[in-house]
Amino acid sequence: MGLIDIQRGNLEHLLRQRGQLGTHVPSHVMTAIQSARQEIARLRAVCSTYGHPVLSHPLDSDESNAAPEPSAPTPLAADPLAVVRERLRDVETMVRAGLKDEALKLIRELQDYLR
């Protein structure tokens, strides 16, 4: 799980670089983004194999190239507060990466979850 967090941190940094560079993104940055996402997918699969499913994160895939996933309600956990804490960390990550629309969407999901 810690390795996934590290890869997500790397990915967040790379996405911020891509956003700052705009249309002049060097190929090594794009390759690093793709590699980080592949590594996250691999680590999630390993965790799942050992019975530790990892919630997907909005940064884990490129939304523009991915088919839209059907929206599913946030699963109830044995500790609902843990779910809220994790999702709030996701919101913070998205805001730092400049993904304000996605962060607002997640905040709305949290509001629905808490009702």
C-alpha cells in the first residue's frame, strides 16, 4: 500500500509538470506518467491477489483515454470514518494537482455518503 502511495505522489508531480509545460511536454515526462500508472495498476493487482483491494484514485488513469466507468456508490466500510479520511486525502491530492473539478465531484460524493 505504501508503494502505491509513493507512485501516486510521483504521478501527481509528473501531472503537475505536464500541466505547467502545456503543449511543450517532453516525451520522457509522458513516458514516466504512463509508467507510473502501469506500476500503480500492477501494485493494485498484487494487493488484490492478497485480499487487500485498493480503491481506485482519479489520477490512476487518464480519463481522456479511458472508457467512462459506471458510477458506483462508495462502498460501505467497517469503519465509515476511514473511508471519509481516505477520500479527503484524495481531494487534497487532486487540488494540489490542479484538478479542481474532479475534487468538487469527489466532495459531492462525500456529501452524499455522509447523508
